[in-house]
Amino acid sequence: MSLLSRESSQPLTEQLAQRFVARMRDQLLVSGARLPSVRQCAQMHGVSASTVVAAYDWLVAQGWVEARPHRGFFVRERGQRMPTVAAGPVANPPPVNATSLIRGMFHQPSAVPQPGMGVFPPDWLDADFLSAALRKVVASPALREASLRYGEPQGDSGLRDILSTKLASLGLHAAAGQLITTVGATHALDIISRTLLRPGDCVMVEEPGWAIEFARLQNLGVRILPVPRLETGPDLDVVERYAQLHAPKMMVSVSVLHNPTGYGLSLLCAHQLVNLAHRYNFHVVEDDTYGHMAPAHAVRLSVLDGLQKTIYVSGYAKILAPSWRVGYMAAPADLKDAFLDTKLLSTLTTPVLFEKALALCLEQGAIRRHTERLSQLLDVARSRSVKLALEHGCRFVAPPQGLFGWVDAGVDTDALALRMHDAGYLLAPGSLFHADRRPGACMRVNFASTQDDTFWRALARTRAELL
């Protein structure tokens, strides 16, 4: 569906150019993203190639995009854009950072299930035990005292005791005094980065990797060293080469149900990575956000290392509700106070009400039962989604596991995402999962949101138009 109108008094060239500006403003086209080729864009909008060329030339002249010889047109970095006030009615876009990228990724073009979303469907998360736990906490005599104070700096002690026991069941022995609660796992990652890193420092991050992590680290002014993610874990040859050449301060890794590939971590790779961290003196931040959906015996770096050079991060927003922002970290004893200072400077405290309610849910086994139900629903959804994807010509780059699938669509997924957005679907193209946002044929799909044959048929039709 095209938004261009031949009946409008506004020239088609201007309509097309302003449409791209609006997408850059809304972060549907982020800095570094490649615009469709002239031929693809002309086909997408039913206009002549000369109309597209004129629109692209206008965008280049106004500083929104840059032309790279033999490569195409790319969205410029925010600091390099210099559109004039008279260029058009569209305001300058906000700076590209973690918040704006999340806003762009989670903007829904329609009411249909969105394949690019990073969360479970709302009806899967509608659990009565959450509201029941909140009601019980609110009715508690301790609520008044808790509400009139800042709370414990490290987080609710009852919750930390329960989390310590839970981690011990995974083989990770961390005392409650080593745990710090946060406003979601992303907040924990941010606390760690702000404590350990300074502008110009080098950080290793798995690639493909979490889009928001790239944006967040870039916003801190650090240098990102992408490490290819293999089926057994990060590419250790690349890790060691970086360690020798750049002396990185930190590495961010996802051991269990890696986002977006779903890969796990082999025991051999885990041992070797821990040894490299000790030999070259860098910390590994283990993001275990999706570990709730994985087998308990899944290999985790922090278990092998015992929180010496590793820092463990997890949270409950993914499996409870996106707005239920309770996360935590298990820190090495010598870093705990430094992390706590950063937390206090950023948020002072964390929501006591939610932490006490979560502790109650964990203590009563409600979280365990809820997670088991989610896993059953996801297994069914994944099976159906994989079947539909294969039937409609897609190929899985990695074995389908967890919530996400890493799919080869056979075409440039940046161009595919633009076309599918017109049809009401938000995709997560592969460029979002690379530090340099390079285009490619891969995309991440949410198995829970791609069980509808209508989506896959629309994808197949759109892909055929781009071939």
C-alpha cells in the first residue's frame, strides 16, 4: 500500500522525500540504514525512477542521507544532519540513542501481531497472580513504612534472599549481599557499563547481537568490537585477537538462548572464554534475560567462573510484563560497592512495591508455574511458525530455539521491512543486529507473533516483488 497520491497538489517527489524524513524522525529508519535502491523504491511506490532520483537528491542536499558510490543511499548520523528550516514541514528527528531505537522498534503500524516485537503477546502474560500479589503487598502493614522510605540501596532483602537461592539451583553461588536489584535487566547492563567504562574504551559485543545494546554503548562513547557469534559461543579466535590488540575492558555475552540466533554455549567454549578473561584481564557481562525459558542445565559462564571475572544479569520483565521492571545483577565482591554507587546516582532506589510482590510470587511458586505455561505455549507457537516460514520460502540460519528465529529471507531485509511496514507489519531487519547496521538478508522473527499464515503470505508476496 503506497501513501503517495497522484491527486494531491503536492508533487510526488516531495511526497516521497517527506515520507522518508518522517520515517527517520520516527526512527523507523535509523542512522546508517540503507534506503531502497532507485529501482526498488520506484517499484514500491509505483513511480518513475526519475522521481526517486529527484527525491533522493533532495534528501542528500538537505543533509538527511548520504550517497555512497557503488553502494547506495544511507541515513546520516544525527550529528551530521543539517536540514534547513525551509526544507519542509517535518521537524528534526531526535538523536539516535537506546530510547529512540526502542521507540522505533516497538512502534506498531497496525493491530495485527508484530513479527519484529521482542516480547510475548499480552494475552500470554495476563496472569492473575501478579495482581493478587500486589494486593497482598498493598494490604500489608509494612507497606506504609516501605513507602515512606527510600528502601534498601541494594534492593529488597527478602527478594535478594530468594534470588540467591534460585541462582544456587543453577549452580551459581552468590550471597544476597552480592546481588543488586535494578529497574529491569537493561538498567543493570547500563550500571555496569557506566561503572567500568570511559569514553574511548573498547568493548567486545557478540554479532549479530541485541540492537539496543549497540545503541546504548555507542551513546556512552565506547568503541564496539564485534565478535561473531557461532553455534557453540563467541568466536574465541576473534576474542583473543581483540584482547591482544585493543585491551578491551569488557565483553557482553548471551550464553543461553542468544538474541537473535537462539544459540547456546558449549562447555568447552565457556571454559576457554573464562580463561581468556583472566589472562587478558577483562570482565564478561553475562546477559541471561531469556534464561527463564531454558533448561536448568544450560551452560552459563558465571557458574564456571564463580563471579570472578563474570557479572551475571537477569530480570523478569520478559516473562511477566514489559512494564514490570524488576531486574538484578550478581556481582564480584570487589565490584559490588562501585555498582551500588552508580545505581544510587542514577535511580536512588528501585520500586519496593514491585520487588516485594515479585518475592511473594517466587516464594509461592507462581513464577515457576507461569514460566512452565509460557514454555508450553511457545513450543506450540514455534513449531507452527517454523512450518509456515519454511513453506513460504524462508530458511533458518540457526536451529529454532527460544522466542526468536534468525531467518534468511533471501532479499535485503531493510527494503523488505519498508514494504512490510506499508502492509501493517513491523519487521526486525538484520541491520539492527550489527554494530555497523550493514544490510543483509537475515531478520529476527518472534515465534509467538508469527503463527498467522496471513503474515507469511504477505511476506512471500513482498519478497517476490523485490527479487
